[in-house]
Amino acid sequence: MARYIASPFPPASPKRGETAFLRRLSAVLLMALILTVMPFESRPSGPDVSFSSDTLVRGDLILLRVRGEASDNIQVVWMEKEIPLVHNSNGCLWHGFLAADLNQKPGVYPVAVRVPSRGLERYFKLRVNDRDYGVRKIRLPRAKVELDEASLQRVKKEAQTVNSLWDADCRPPEWKGSFRIPVDNKIVGPFGQKSIINKKKRSPHTGVDIRGKTGSLVRAANSGTVVLVADHFFTGKSVYMDHGGCIFNMYFHLDSIQVEEGDFIEKGQILGRVGATGRATGPHLHWGVRVNGARVNPLTLIELSRELDP
Ligand SMILES: [Zn+2]
């Protein structure tokens, strides 16, 4: 039980004029305090916008929310690109992802949010920080690392095929709700690590490696369209899915593939089976994600997209 100790001093009783003055003074001070502490985001001068975080690291994502009706035409610009948004009819919210590529230079980047139909616009600044993702050391057969002329030509051609996917225009979103892990198993190769292959520096790890036996089922992380099925030098048997809204998922080193280019795939539908094709140290699934062209951690996409489940 709380105990109250009576003050040994009687309360000071100010005169009438003094009381009124003190009230006015405290009201003014309170208002000044509210205006100082109130975050810029909550002032009612523009669209109602919030972010899952006010900073991110390279290779990371944040979720943006804008309050608005389905009929509102909301424009968000980040890193000089228009960000696709999806509408959640229950909450009257628009959602979108702001992504920073794994190689994004640390710094402060502006976000513009506009609702032209209501003449509203607001600007924000988000900081992208550096992160030390650590290092992985791999040993591979020499022919898979120091490429002969024919392999070099092959790799170059394959890179062109893949890069043409990123150059295409954003399609309307086909993904819905949360993304799921394609193989329900442990992460054995984290995102972002620098790679030292046969004692030489190579490109960083742009996805996550998920443990799996040869033949384990690989399921689509979300609904979307298969845009490329290939058997490439580095990535082996590969499936590229375009989920619309500028979100792509990649599934590498598959043993077999069960889908074809142009197929519309529902979330959880089987794409193929885990394998060790291409340049792999053993059977596993390499899962990569691109959001608005940026290579980001797939696990962050899972985490943030949970908010979009009904
Ligand atoms: Zn990998």
C-alpha cells in the first residue's frame, strides 16, 4: 500500500492576480513544450506518414506507412525512384518498402511523400548507416574461381540476361501479405558477408543460404510470376520470380525446377528442389531478394511484411 507523508509546511497560497498570471505562463510553457517535442511526422500539415524505423543500414529495408483511402493517388520518391505502394483496406493505410542496396553509400537520403489530389506533400530525411556483416571464407575447385575464356564469356552473357530483368518497368504488385521462408530450415550463410574464396576477395554474399538436403522442397516466398528459369555458371539451376511492385526473389543451386517462365505462382507453391548446382560447396538454397533494384536481406522482408497480414 502506498504511504503518503504529510508536508510539514502549509501550501503557499498565491494572491488572485498571481494565480491567473501563473496559469497563463504555464499554458504558454506547455504549448511551447508540446511544439518542441512533437515529432515532425505527427504535425497535421501534410499526409500522415510513419516509418518502421528512422534509420537503416546498407542492405536493409524499412516499411513506410501512409494513411489514405484506396482512391488516393499517393506518390513516394526515395533514392530518385518512385516507390510502389500497396493498400490495406482494413486500416486505410498504404504500405511500401524503402530499400538501401548492400553497397549503398552511408549518408542521409530524402524521402518525398505527395498526395497530389489533396495538395499535400511532406519531406523526410532517413539515414543509411554502414554495417560490418563479417567475412566468410570458402574453398572451391580452382576452375570455379579462376575462369577460363569460355567460362568468362558464358558468365558475361548470363549477367546480361539477369541484368535485363532489373531494367524492366515495375509491374503492378502481385505479392500479398507476409513473405515466407522458401525452405523451412536454419540459415547457414548470413546475408552481406564479405567473401574470401580460395584466399582472394570476391563479391559479398547478396542473399541468405538456407540449409537443405538434396531434394528438399523449395516454395515460393510470395505470389508472383516466374520471369526467368536458367542454368547458370555461378547460380546453377535458378528461378527468378517477379512479385510485382519492384520486388524480385531468386532461388539458386536447385537440383530440379518444377515451374516455367510465365507461370503465375501462389505463395507456398513448389518451385523445385534443393540442390548443389552451379558454384556451391554443398546442397543448400541461396535465396536472394531485390526491392526497387536494391539487394537487401530477405529475412528483413519477412519480418517487416508480417505487418501486412490481415
Ligand atoms: Zn548463397
